[in-house]
Amino acid sequence: MKRIRRGLFAALALAAANLRADDWVDALDRALTVSALQDAFRARLSGTLDLEGYRFSRPAPGFIDAEGGRLAAPRLTTFLDAQLGGHVYAFVQARVDRGFDPSDDPLRGRLDEYELRLTPWADGRFSVQVGKFATVVGNWIPRHGSWENPFVTAPLPYEQLTALWDTVAARSGETVLGWERAARTAPDADKYLRLPVVWGPSYASGVAVSGGVGRITYAAEIKNASLSSRPSEWDASRWGGGRSTVSGRLGYRPNPMWSLGFSASTGAYLRDTAEPTIPAGLRPGDYRQRVLAQDIGFAWRHLQVWAEAYEARFEIPRVGEAATFSWYIEAKYKFTPRFFGAVRWNEQRFGDLPDGNGQRVPWGADLWRLDVAPAFRLTPHLQLKLQYSLQHEAFDARELAHLLALQATLRF
């Protein structure tokens, strides 16, 4: 708890300093913007400094990996945007933190995104990009950054770990159910082995095309890793073995208030290490994760609402498909120019697998989670968020799980 208090005091001190130094941040922004060739070329370096603190009941929820029931997680994120004329765009995102997902590891740096985009026509009907970048699936990705996300954490489909592993293939439905029991009794012991429906923004490597005509938008990508794949699998060097993933989204905006989308994806979720555990003559790339998703967005005056529903199916050698359905709805309301609040309801349900005794039982515990987050935008460059989450999983005598998160974000 002392770390959380220290994080709160640091955030408040940062707020007080930034209230006096807002003009200095504006000056820094101008200094980090360059142009040449009579403004035909422009480049800008920007970023965010996040100070996050978590207090949670054990086991640690989602991707959080920490001993005890608390964690402090600072993060520096820098963005480089470069534009050449109206047709060539490049982007790089680099981070220094304690791991891609919140953990108690030492600070280290890495490149999360790098992409080059070509847009032949000014009307945006078609663009093509190559590199390492967020997936085109769903509607949460455009607001997943700490400044845009109304919450500290991600929605349930993007961070809730299931019982399914990617390092070995289950030999039977009973094996998967054994993994599920282990996840309940000792959740921290095998947490690093388990997969979600979508691993956060899924910064896998590949090629994407996108564009729009009238009220219709489209995007499609081919990448080196499935939506559920872990960050270590996203680099372009990991491509191979028939493990390509194809994903796409078709969007429709009937009017300025509403947006609708449909997404689909198919890709191999097993890692190369699983090859000795699958039938002879087959490869890990022959077993797919298939995802269908729908999303809705609504905006009216000070109210914004988003919802997504994901149906995911994992092919398991000798077993069949393990299915799960996950969805959420979140609303953000702007009470004043500097104060807004958000609430989100999340649920996940699991299909059945054979238990080895002639019965079929769920391969995961159905669960729900409620997230509530007030936020204060103290200046155009400083934001404070506080989130409380309450989660319940449907297995024997499970107590409610609690999460309290604090995030201070300085944008420059």
C-alpha cells in the first residue's frame, strides 16, 4: 500500500508541477517538430510518461505479473511520426517499462511498432502498410493508448487469460480440463503458458491494406502471429512454419452518431515447440484460432458508447474445437471539459469439452467484471485516472476479486 500512496503523491506532485510548466511542454512540442522541403516533409517526436500503481486481491488479474498484491509500473512511450507529401507516412513507437504487460521486472526498452504506409490517392480510398503494428480487428485499438483509453486496463477479450496453452498441444479434452483446474488452484504457476482471445493490441508483423468509400470502411492484414499470440511472437523474425494469420474488418457508418463493424480472423496459435505433441505429418500451423467479432460505436453530445463481442474457437489436435464467447460494453461521459467518467461491463463464457468420462463440461469458468473509472484532465498535457474493478468467476466458493489502479499520464 505504501507504493500506491507514493505513486499517488508523485502523481499529485507531477500535476502541480505541470500546472506551472504547461507552456514549457508546448515549447518542447514545437522543438520536437521539424519540417523541410518547403513543408513537404514533416516529422514529429512525441510521447507519454505513465506512472501506474495497482492494488489487487490475489491472484493477480489479467496480464499483471507481480508478487504480492501491489505493483508500481512506470512507462515512457515515444512516438515518431513522419510524413512525406500526402502519400508516404512512417511511424515508430518505442517504450521503456517493466514489460509489455505490467510486471515487477526491471526496466527495459524495446520497439513496439514500426510501419511504412503508402496512400496513392488523396481521398483515402486505399492505403497499404508494412511493418509491425496493431491489428485492424475490432474498435478498441484506436483508443488503446493511455491518453485515449478511458480506463487503465483493457476490456476483457484483450487481457483475460484462458486455460489453453500454446507451447504444447493438449492430448485430450481431459488435458485441457486439467489445465483449467490448475489455473484455478495455482493460477500464478502456469500463467505464462496461457492465452487470451486477443493479446492486447496484437502488434504482430505483416502487411495491411485499408481505406474507405462513402460510408464503408475496410481493412485487411496478413501477419506472422494469431490474435492470441504473446508479444515474443510478434517480431518479423518469427515468421515461418505456415503460421500466417489473416484478419479483416468491414465497417459501416450510417450517420455521424453510429459506427458498426464486423471482423474475422484465422491464424495458427500453437508455437513451434508444440510440434512434437501433434499427430505425425502435421505442423503447428495446421491448427487455427478462428475469431468472429462485431463492434458498435455511438456518440451523442458528451456521451460515447462502445461495445464488442468476440467468438473464438481454438482447434485442438485429437479433440476438436474449444470455443469461448467474450463481450463488453463501455460508456464514457464528459461531465465538464476536464472531468469525465467511464463504466464498463465485461463477460466471458466457455463451451464444453469431453471430460474422459462420457460427459462434456465447460473448459473454463464463466465470469463477469465491472470496471468504473473517473478521470481528470488537469491540463492539455496531464491526466489522472482511478479505476476500480470487481470480478466474479463461476466456480466453487470463489470470492469476488478486486483491483484498484491509479494512472497519471503526462503527454508531450
